[in-house]
Amino acid sequence: MTVTIERESEIPLPFSEQEVAEAVISETLDYEDCPYEVQVNIILTTNEEIHQINLEQRGVDAPTDVLSFPMIEYAYPSDFTVLEADSMDNFDPDTGELILGDIVISVDKVIEQAEKYNHGVKREYAFLIAHSMLHLFGYDHMDEVERENMELRQDEILNRLNITR
């Protein structure tokens, strides 16, 4: 597994961003029964930067907490049969790892929302990664059933890591 973290924000977080990200991503891979080693890129940015990305990519003129940019289109969430064994289009030719996509997180929002929801900064950071990983696996929350499904999965992943509110 390769997790690359790029920092655009100057605000430090009070834990190892790499270790927490790797733990959450690994647990999500196990939870979703992903049969591949993967690559995930995480960009830790500011409200201003994520606002600009949100406007350009989604037409939403506001900052958000996390954006997910999946590299794979699934017929159904976590349906890895869409990845043909003989097709290398979704795999890094050097490492053989499945390229899942990019996660963009506003560090400002991590801190704001941890305070707002009365839990730790580490829990908020881990939550946003779990949430985004599910998007990278094709899950969404456009209706109530999808939202409940994602919430259940996020909670179970974080509980398995003992990262609770």
C-alpha cells in the first residue's frame, strides 16, 4: 500500500497524519474485502484551496471538509470484478498497485468540525478519510438509504480501529 500525503496547509495536526491515514485506509481495504494493494494520494489543504477546488470541480461556491476523486467507476460499490486481471489501466505499472484516487482534506475543517461535533481532531481526520475511501470504492450518499449505508460503514471502520467520539 502506498499512501502519499501532500501538505498545502501550514496548520500542524497533533498526531502522525501518515500513521492515522495508513491505519484507516488499511482497515477500509479489509472491511471492503479489496483484493489488491492500493495507492491513495491525500492532499491536506486550506479552506481557501478546497473552496476553489469545490467551485471548479463541483460548481459549489463554498469550502467543504473533504473531496474525493476516484479513479475507478464501479457498477456497484466495491465491485472489484470491474477490474479485469489482464487490464492494467487502473494499476501502477511500476508497483502493480491499484490506483484508487485522491482525497483532498481541509485541515481548517478538520479542526472546526472536531470542535463542532465535540470529538478529537484525530477522530475527525480519520472519519474524513474513511468517508472518502468509501467514495473511492463507489459509495455515495445521494439518498437516505445510501447515506445510512455509508454512515454504518464509516462507524464500523472507525470502531474496529477504536477511534471513537
